[in-house]
Amino acid sequence: MTRALLTVLLPIIFLAGPAAAQNQPLIPPPGRAEALSALAHKDAKLRRGAAARLGELGTMADVMALAKALRDTDEETREAAEKSLWQVWARSGNPDVDNLYRAGVEQMGGGERQKAISTFTRVIELKPDFAEGWNKRATLYFITGDYRKSLADCNEVIKRNPQHFGALAGYGQIYLRLEEYDRALDYFRRALEVNPNMDSVRLNILLLEKMQEQRHKRMI
């Protein structure tokens, strides 16, 4: 069961963020304050536009509002909110750090893992309160099999951004590889509490719960 569980794991959530929603929101509010207000509007089209607009203009102060929108009754609003959270998290507030961060992302995409680790290490040195720099390095450590370093970096992410569902899901992936299944289940549940739209995390929870049930039966 353990091997079967590991082989069906879906892509790492904390790697890079989700794809963009296919349908573009209509008439986004012009400013950040207006977008925040429109997130609670009864018109779903306005909520979609507001969620998307905050991806362009939002700050870390808007994370809780966008996280709340992850539970919106409108699917496109939820998708826009998730995409916007990743956009907000990818901005450090320092242009030089942002340029370095983007270079690291390109290195990741090109398979230059060690170069990317060095780049994100420099990002962290320059802007240690920038949670996404830690998250990207955590991802790279996971990919290279350095799970303990990945866990340490996930800790730094959550210290700075407790709503980072990607890092929470990342914990789950790491603990699966370490065969610490109770911890993996706990973190997958925590990730889903923040963002209930992650089907891969939901599947992993179901598989782990089934494994726990079978283990319990064997003990009786």
C-alpha cells in the first residue's frame, strides 16, 4: 500500500502555483481598495474581476481577503483568487530582489537546480522576510531529495505566511517521502483547510485515511 500510495502522488503543490483560469474576469475594479470591497459584491462577475485585480495590485495585507475568496460560491472567483495569491506571494517589494527571484524561477524551469538553489539563497539573504524565496528553495531541496532542508525552509515559509497552502501541502509531500504518514495527513488537511480547491491534496488525504484504516484493522 505504501508504494502504491507514493506512485499515485500528483504534482508537487508548492512548486510554482496553479495555471491561470481559462475565462478572464470582466471589468476589474480600477484600484486596490475598490477591488477589496468588490470581493464581497453579490455580482459574481465583479467578484471575479476583483480577485484578479488584486493579483496585479494586492499586497501581503490582502492575503486573508483572497484566502476567504478561495471559498467563494463562484468557481471562477475561486480560481482567480488562487492565481492572485501566487502573484502576490511572488512580489518581494524590492525590484532587485524580484528580478533575482524571476531569474531563479527561469533556472528552475530550465532544470538548472543547483544554480536556482544558489539564486534563491541569495534572494533569502537579501530579503529574509520574503516567504516565497524560502518556498522556491524548499521546492528545489525536495526535488533534489534533501528533505530535511526542504522541511526547514517550509518552516520559514509558514513563519512568514501562515496561509501558504502550497508550503503546507509541501510538508505533506515531504512527510510522505519520509514515510511519516500521520504527519503527512495532518499537513494535507491543514492545506485543504486554507484552500479547499486542491483535488490532488484531497486525493492524498483519502489514500492516507484508507491506509490508516487498513493499519487499524490489522491491529485489532
